[in-house]
Amino acid sequence: MNFLRGVMGGPSAGPQPSGAETIQKLCDRVASSTLLDDRRDAVRALKSLSKKYRLEVGIQAMEHLIHVLQTDRSDSEIIGYALDTLYNVISNDLEEEEQDDSEEENLPKQVDDLGSQFTEIFIKQQENVTLLLTLVEEFDFHVRWPGVKLLTSLLKQQGPQVQQIILVSPMGVSRLMDLLADSREVIRNDGVLLLQQLTKSNAAIQKIVAFENAFERLLDIITEEGNSDGGIVVEDCLLLLQNLLKNNNSNQNFFKEGSYIQRMKPWFEVGDDNCGWSAQKVTNLHLMLQLVRVLVSPTNPPGATSSCQKAMFHCGLLQQLCTILMATGVPADILTETINTVSEVIRGCQMNQDYFASVNAPSNPPRPAIVVLLMSMVNERQPFVLRCAVLYCFQCFLYKNQKGQGEIVSTLLPSTIDATGNSVSAGQLLCGGLFSTDSLSNWCAAVALAHALQENATLKEQLLRVQLATSIGNPPVSLLQQCTNILSQGSKVQTRVGLLMLLCTWLSNCSIAVTHFLHNPANIPFLTGQIAENLGEEEQLVQGLCALLLGISIYYNDNSLENYRKEKLKQLIEKRIGRENFIEKLGFISKHELYSRAAQKPQPSFSSPDHMMFDHEFTKLVKELEGVISKAIYKSSEEDKKEEEVKKTLEQHDNIVTHYKKVIREQDQELEELKQRINTLTSQNEQLQGTVTQQVSQIQQHKDQYNLLKVQLGKDTQHHNSHSDTFQMNGIQMEEVSKLKEELEEWKNKHELLQGQLREKDSVIEKLKTSQLEMGATEQSSQTSKSGGLELSNELQKELEMLRSQIQLQSAEISKLQTENQRLQIMNTTADPVVGDSGPTAANNSELEGRLEQEIKELKSEVKALSEEKESLKQHLDSSSSTVAILQDEKSKLQQEVAESKKEQDDLLVLLADQDQKLSALKIKLKDLGVPVEDEDDIESGDQGDEDDDGDEEEQD
């Protein structure tokens, strides 16, 4: 401390040292002092000087401070001072707050350069950033908080470089994610700011942060802080969420799959009391709406956007946004952003578009939300941004929504217009805006009506039926004619551009509309006159659109009007304008700066009403038609004919394909119906099979019970020790007897019924026989009737025989049941005296016992004889098996001997063959030497001759 007093200006007699000298002495003290207290005091002094002498401290002390961070980790106080000093040196925030008035012009740039340079020096050694990440893990407040601030400042100065170092550092991002779980709000809030800087424009880090459960933690913080009513912490969390989700399809999908969209709904529950909107609440709600738009942005992949839109509908988020949309007292900028958000939530999603069409404003009488919004769009007193938002909402409502397009156009048709005039329809508002004195309303209404016709040829034809009453006493004119009339009156450029865009959209891909347009003889001269003139830059845009409209009239012309056939219109262009001049004027559209801006994104965003010239969807139409119109102008009549033939062929082909698609669709439907019927019948069959199986099992159970009862009945008649058993048996017998009686009655009834049928058949036969005898008018007729009667009688005889056979079977069954019934009754009568008289029962029981003992003895003797026979058979089987085993062994030995004898025989044959070869070779040699050798054939013949001679001699003897 004495050192510090001397350095910092204590009482001394000599001259005061300068700031640079003091900093140098402090740095030497930090580097050379062995006592921790001295080093700590020196670092504290450097911290106090770092704000005023930022450059000197940064140059001289940075290396020493980094060394302190490396070596004095055990002392949190000196580490905290060192981190604060480095933060003061690197950060630009403090310097900007304390800059002098005299240096206001030059200092900000110098400050930025100074912070960036010191940051570059610090991160040159990547170990410094890794060390800082390690210090941020410390729980000590005096270490963790300044570490977080220093790392945030580094990211602000050199973001991409620091991001890359943290990304390659082991668990670098995960360490920083722990800051969100810190119980100290200061560290947690600064951790959010740190993650904001860390996730800027780095998709890899954004994914890691998202998968480290960042969404869950941030949404919890927003809920704890009070959602939209929260403070600046909510704003910081929302900005971080935007960083994580914007242009990151992976994180957007993870956010949706994690069901976090459902947690956004409470943000927009602003309540009925909308008074007292604070600036922070407006900011928070604005960011929340922007976050919803990030998830459903038209620039996202269509599949991801569609799934988010459906999730927002199912969780009630869209309904909540529509509530804010129709509420009163909502600030203008929030209302504008809400309209833009609802627009993108419903864009291209049929389910959401249908819901939005059903929303009504809380008015008396209730009006559709679309009508209320269109009233704001055509009202020139409304703010410009709000009118643009309403136009965007209307465009999104009609985007890929043919049902909605038809509903809007139907409000213009004569059959659906409300004659009473009590309610205003969307079509009436659009027509009113289209022909009002406000050019911006003209443009918005024209673009809105063009979107109602977008890619819908049917509605383009229906809109030709719309008739407008211009003034009292004059006949009504068509909407198409009124548009061209206003166009030729020389109104404002914005109005003419809007009308021309409407006409181009209307006439494109609709030959009938082109014919109606050409039917007015004033239209073509007006267009050629506009294109041929040399006007200023403002009129060049109108000239280009006129050229586009004329080109559409040529390209989609079906040559139904003789005076305005394709070839004649081309000749007109060649004479009055010139082909090159026409193509040049047509190119004015795509070369215009406002055209390029509108082509970038669907939302109409203009800095001022004067720049409101082009619509996004119209730029797509221009891009599609510009090339084909240029080619069509230079084509000859023969090429046009060929092209028309090709078009007709393609149309025929498309019709055939459509027909076959329809047939295939119908067949698919029939196939599906048949499959459903098969499935139904299969299930019914399975149910019936199950029922049959169940019934079979029940029948089997009844049979088993019946057999069991019969066995029990026999046993109970034999064993009489217990009276209760006898009573039970009598009850069972009575039940059985009653059942048999019922069955007997049923069979008797059936027998009587069959006897009655038999009698009826006999009476019929008798009648036929009598009628056959009576009929005898002619021989032929008698023969025919006889043959017919015989055939009928034969059939009846067959049926009679069948019935008699059935009766015989049933009578046999009845007799069987009667005998069974008699037997059971006899048994019952023999069992009944047991209750009253025990004497005869005892005699019967003794007699039964004797019989049973005799039968048991006979059965035992039979069992004994069978067991003996079984043993003898078993012995015989064993002896046979042993004999078989012996025979098998002998067989194997014999087979082995046969194989050996075969082998020996083969060897002998080989030897004999060798000897024969040797003998033949020796005979050849002897013959060569001249020695007479007898062949085997001669020898055999000689031997045979000798045998014959011997035989003759024996005969003579």
C-alpha cells in the first residue's frame, strides 16, 4: 500500500510522474512482485487507470494481465480485477460514453479501431480464449461476471474469429449455455447478451445452442418475466430466439417438433383492456410477432412453412392473432405487424385461409374481417404502411386459394350483388377503390383484383360478365371496358400502371378475354400510339406495360376476329412501331429498378407511395411472358400455324390424359370400395367363424356334461351311502327326464306336421290323377297332358319318397328317445323308494355291489392277462431287436468281405492282363527270330480235334 501511495500521488516533495510512467511501474510490480497482495494491489491500480489511459494500459499491461489469469487462478479477487481491466481496454462502450465534446467527430472511429486491435492481439493466442472459457465456468461472481462481459466484448469486436475459436474448443458452447441456468439474474441476463453475439450468422453454433435445450430455457425466462409485459430481458431473449431460428431450417424444425409453438400462444393474450401500452411492451410484442413470421416466412422450405402453419392453427395461435387484429385500442405499428403476421400464417394454407374467411369483426351488424381490412386499404386517410399490410394480407388470403378467389369474384357478379345495399361486399370495395380519385387506392385495388384472377382461367371468363353503371341515364359498361376507358383518359402513372398490370393478368392465358379486349376498336390504336411515342423516363414504364399487353393480345389470340388476327397485329407493329423498337420498349419493365425490388420478396414494402409500382406476382408473369412474346413477334404465319397445330395436338393429348386420369381415378375409387367390401366381408366371415367355433365348443361342452351326468347317474345308483347324493341324483334325473319329454314333444309335433304335408301331397296327386282321366279332348292334347301329369306325378312321387324317408328317420329317433325315456323312468322309479323305504333299497344295493365286485374281478383278470401279454410281446420285441442287430453285424461283415474279394479279383485281372501283354510281346519276338509259334486259336482247335478223335474211338469200342 505504501507503494501505491507513492505511485498514485501521496505527499511527496518531488515532481509527479506521468500516467505512462505510473502504468509502467505498476506493470513491473505485477511482473516482479512475489507477494500476492502486492500483485493484487497493482492490478487494482491498473483497473482504475484503464478507463482514462486505455491505450497505455492495453499496450503495456495486457501481457502481464494474461499472465495473471494463467498463474493466479487460486485468488478470485485478482482474477476479477484483471478481467475488469481487460474489459475496460477492449470494450468500446465505456469510451463512447465518456468521450469529450471537442473530439466527437474523430473519436468514434478511433475507438472502434482501438477495441478491434486490442481484441485481435488478445485472440492471436487461441489459448487466451480457451482460458477465458474456463474462467467463465467458475461460480464466483467476481470471476464469472467480468469473464462474461469480456467474452461478449470480444465477440462484438471480432465475432467470426472468436466464434471459430469457441467452436473448436472442447465443450466451448456447452460451457456458455450453463449461464442461462445461473440463479443470479445479472449473470443470466448478460449470458443472454453473450449468446446473442455468439449465435450471429453462424449456423453451426446456432444448432449446438438449440440442441443444448436453449429453447426451453429461454421460453421459461420469458414466462417468468411476464411474457409481453416483461422488461428488457424478454426483449433480449426474443432477439436470441430470432438469431437461432432465422434462416435455420434445422432449428425451425426442432422448434416445431419440440411443441414450442404451442408455448407462444400466451404471448398474445393481451386481454380486453388494451389501454396503457408501454414502449417496452410494444417492443416485446413486435419482436414476438416477428418471431412467428420467422417460422412461416415465404423464404422457408414449403414443407416446413406448411407444418408450422398447421401447428399454429391447431394450438389456437392464429385465432389469438385474429383477436388482436379485430381488437380496439391496439397501437398502429402493432396492428400493422399483426396484419403482416396473419398474412404469412395463412399464406398458401387452405385450412388457415378458410378460418380467416370466417372471422368477423365485432361490429353491429358483424362484418367479415376481409371487408373491414379492404375498407382500410382503399381509405386514403389510413397510414401508408397499414394499407400495404392489408394488401399483403389480401394477397396471402388468395394465394393458391381458388375457393377464396371464387368468393371474391362472386361478389362482383350480377346474380350475387345485394340489391338492398345494406352491406358492402369485397367486390364493391375493390371496384370503388379501382375508380376512386386516389391513385394509391387505384393501384392497390387493381393489384388485389389481379390476385383474385391469378392462375384461374374460369374466373377470368366470369369477370367479363361484370357490368358497371357509370352514370344515370347511360347504359352499363363492362369492367374490362371501364378499365380501358380510364387508361385512355391519361390519369396518373401509378393508376395506369395498376390498371395495365390488372389487364395483363386478366388477358394472359385467356383467349376469350383477349377477344373481348380486341372487340373494342379503340384499344389497339391506343396501345400502338403509347408505344410509338418518345416520352420521358416516367412514361417509359407505361410504354413497356402497353407493349406487354399488346404482346399478350398477339400470343393468346385465337384468330376469332378477322381484323385482329395474329398476322395483322404483327404487321401493324412492323409498320407503326418497328419490331426492334417494340422489343426495346418491352425490355423497359425488367430493367426498371422498382421491378428488381418487387421481385425479391412477396411482401409489398415501399419507402414511399411513389415507389409503389410493381407487384411480386406480376414480376413472375413478366419473366414468363417476355421471352415468348419476343419470339412470337418474329414468327411467320407458317410457324404460327405449326404452333397452333402443336397446341391443338397438346390440348388433345391433355384431354386424353385427363380422360384417362378420370377413368383411373374412378377405377381407383371402385377398387377402394371393393377392398372395403372385401375387408367388411372378411371381418364378418371371421366373426361368423368365431361364432361357429364358439357354438361348436358349447355343443361339445353340453355333450361332455351330458356324458358326465350319465356317468354320475350310474355311480349314484351303485353308491348309496349318502341320502343327499341320492336326492341330488334324483333332481338331475328329473331334469333329464323333463328335457327328454320336451324333445319328444317337439319330434311328435314335427311328425304330425310332416304327416299333414304328406296328406296334402296325396290329395294333390289324387286331384291330378282325376284331372288326367277327365281330360281327353284330342289324342295329342291328351298325350301332352298325360306326359305333363306323369312328369308332375313323378316329381311328387320323389318328394313323397323323401318325406317318407324323413318320417321313418324321425320315427326311429322318436322310438329311440321313447326307449331312453322309459329306461330313465324305470331308473327313476327304482331310485324313488330310497326316500321312503330303505329295505328294498338295501337289497338292491347289495345286489348291485355283488355285480360290481364280480365285474371288477373280471376287469382285474382281463387287465392282468393284458399286462402279461404285453410283457411277452415286449420280450419278443427285445429278442427280435437283438436278432436284427446280430444280422446287421453279419451283413456288414459279409459286405466287407465281398468288397475285399472284389478288390482281389480286380488285382488278378490286372495281373492277367499284364501277362497276356508280355506273352504276346514274346510271341512276336519268336516269330521275328523264325521260331514257329502256335497261336491260342490253333491250340484250341487242335485240342478240340483231339477230343473228337477220342470220342470216335470210344464209339468204335
